[in-house]
Amino acid sequence: MSSISSAPELPLVLWWVVAIGVSVGCVTFYRSVAANRAQEMMSVAGILVMVFGVIIFAASNRFHLGQLLPMYSSAVAALWFAGLGHRPELRELYRISAESGDQNVRMSRPLALQATASFATILSLGVWFAATA
């Protein structure tokens, strides 16, 4: 007998609203810290790649969108929440990256810790919701 309760089943239309909402929020946030047009376009392109990846994965493996939308939403939300509260630092990292062309700019420990915690907790929630779909 499992000690973890199952997630509440949410209607598919609600998952579409969540997916669109976190996508818009994530793109808006990362476009606001971008130092140049190329970085702004990459923030949009990253989300589009994820969307097409979900569509192709769903079509090729016959998964139900009710399983994939929670995973997509949690991945995008984790990416978004990883940077919240660190806009000045991210803006500086993007600026340094744009000026030097170096993509390996180091982030601070608090930002790294927040990113790690964000991905671990929010992706776990996504798996929990996807498992009940």
C-alpha cells in the first residue's frame, strides 16, 4: 500500500490554461533579462522547441496530453521559478555572455540553489500529476 496519495485529477482544459500561462510567464521573464535581440529570440525559441517536442513525443508514443501537459507545465514553471527574484543577476549574466560570447558564465550559489530546488520540487509535482492522468 502506497503512503503517497494520488494527485487530484484536473480537467484537460485547465492543463491547457496552466501550460499557456507558464509559457507566457517564462518567456516574458527571460525576455526581460535578455541583453540583446538574439537572447530574446532564444527565450522564445526554447519554449517553442519544448512545445514541438511534446507534440512529437505524444504523437509518436501515443501518450495522452493529460499526461504530457503536467510534465510540460512543470518543466516550464521550474525554469521560470528558477530565476524569479534574481533578475538583476540574470541580466548581468546575460550581458556578460553577450559581450564576451562565453556561454559558461558562472551563477551565484543562491541562484544555483534556487534553480536546483525549483527543478527538483516542481518537476516532482509534474510527475505526481502526470501519474494520475
